[in-house]
Amino acid sequence: MSCFSFPFIKRYNIIMNKNTKPLKYIFENHFQQTWKEIKHKFPKNIHSSIWNNISKFLDCGDISRGYTAFKCNKCSHMHIVGFSCKSRFCSSCGKIYAENWALKLKDELLNIEHIHATLSLPVGFCRDFFFYNRSKLTDLANAAYQALKYSFKKLGIHSFGLIINIHTFARNLDWNPHIHCILTFGGYDKNQKWKNIKTIPYPVLKKSWQKCSLDIIAKYAKDNNHRNLKNKISLCYQKYKRGFYVNSDKKINNIFEIAKYIGRYLARPAIAEYRITIITHSTVTFWYQKPDSSKKIYLTLPIDQFIGRLLSHIPPENFKTIRRFGLYSRRCKNKKPKKIKLFKNKISWAERIFKTFKMNPLICPKCNSDLVLLEIFHIKYGVIFPKASSS
């Protein structure tokens, strides 16, 4: 489609530039062919979700799809901002999503210590099961809550606050379904009195997490008369006699630390653009770090394998990766400890750009004058602003 099909671009002879960020370059040039070759490896119920997310991502910032145009009245400089895709697959929009989600918690976090914990599954059939049965990831979040609830009851706590994010990617982009939790380091006892704790009973939590997660697979095996799965579950109990892996960081008792953890663990894309270092016609090189080391590990993958790993982490349509339980549940009516105001009001897109790039997108970069809104265009609705005057 010609760029001169659009009103503002036509009037001012603006040339549309392609976004050359690494991920967009890879998917623009390799996605369609790669998808034809690997789509049979993915559950059919997520095919449409993959297509929708990639289509949105490729259109992100494309001014042929829509834009907001500004003009400097002093020097006539033009500034155009393409519409974002609002897809969590997109690294830039995913970051914005994470920030906006965290802002919604500003009046809901409790003014008490929290702790971050990770509940993982062993390599093998456990992880593979949730790859082919994505809807069961919701049950996995519930299993994490039940495991923690059982462990807290051992400490005399019957109600606590928990925010869960379902992650499916490892640092090297492998399929690795696991649960990130931010939970209150204490809770209410059966008499509704607040009780602080000194530590979580990890031996109990590990075995409880193992049972609750394997019960999901066991129920599926029973309903579908899947004898092979039943045998694997029995072997899994024998192999992991101490339970499944649980890890927790230090206590979080500072509001800035809580903000960091919410942004880092509770909502983020599988890979940031800056981690991609080299792209050839057939390979992609990126780096990652292990949790216990700052050393960068460089990994080179064939492009089709790199794309496949990223696609595997696109959730089904309308799937909620973030869940809230206990005192953080929206339905909870328990009396809560005094809350904290963690964040300022939601920042605008202009403030966000200034925060990142130290430049105000509403100020002319040539003469430092204010930019004036000139036009808003959408490919579906045409010119939205200024509205055409009725004659």
C-alpha cells in the first residue's frame, strides 16, 4: 500500500521508515516460512493466539496503520508517533503493560514484609504436559496457592496475601513452566489476629508443591485413562523424594524493592531487545545470565529454533498470567493491615519516553518550542482528529 494513501503523510510528504529493531527484523523476514515448518509442534488451540500476537507486533509503531501527528508552529517541524500494538509479546509494549499493571496495585499492597519465591517443575514429562495442555497452567497457579496455604497452616496462619505470575520461559528461552510468587511474610491466624513468621517451612512446601502439581496430571490421566502418565507420576515421586524445587530470595521490606520485584518478575516479555547481539541469515545470538552469576552466557540458535522458542511462550487468548489469592484476592473482605501508597499516579506516554530517553516528545527538538497536536489517523476509522465539520 502506498504511503500516499494517508492524509497527513500525503499532505506533508512524510516517508515511512521501517522499524529495524532486532525482533521485528527477525519476524518480518522469517516468521511466515518458519511457521509453516513448525506449526504442527504447537497445540492447535493456540495457533490463532500466535497469529494475532505476531500480527499486532509487526504492526506496532507502523504509521501506515495509525499515528498521532504533531507540528511545531514556530519552525514547522513535524513529529509522528505510530500507534503501539499493546501486545505482551512485544518487548516495548510488554514493559509498558508490566508498569501499568504494577501501578494498579498502588493502593492494595500491605505495609508489611513480603518475600519472593519461585516454585519449579523438574525437566521431563511434567513440563511437557503443560506445554500441550495450556489451560492447566491455571490449575498450576491454584496448586501453588494450595501448597503455600498448607505450609502456612503449619505455622498457624490461615489467611495471607499472595500474587502469582505464571512464567513459561527459562533464561535461555526454553519451555520451563514455573510460578513466581510475592507473598506476605505473615498472615492472620484462626482468631483473625496478625501473626508474623520467621521462615517458611521449606521441606513441607517442597513436598506439598510436588503433590499439588502432580495431582493436576494425575486427574488428567484418570479422566483420560492415560496409563503411561500414571506410571510416570509414580516414578516422579520415587525420584524426587524431597519434593520439587522451591527457591526464595531475601525478605522484601522496602517499597522500592517491592516495586523492582513487581516489575521484574510479575509481568515481562520472554526476551529484551538488547539481549540480541548478532543476527545472520540463518542464526540468532543472544545472551542470558544464570541466577547466581553476573557472567553473560552467549547462545547461538538457528533462526527457526529461536522463533519457535519465543512462540511457545505466547499464551492462549484471554489467558491471565497473573493471579491473586488470599488477602490480595479482589473478593477478600478480611480486615487488612495499613496499606502503603507505593506508586505515583499513572504516568503518561510522554513522561515514560522522557524517563527512558531524557527527551520530551511534545517539545520540538529543533527549536525547543511546544509541539501542537495536528492529526490523529487510524487505518480503520480514518481521520479521528480533527473531526470533519458537518456541512
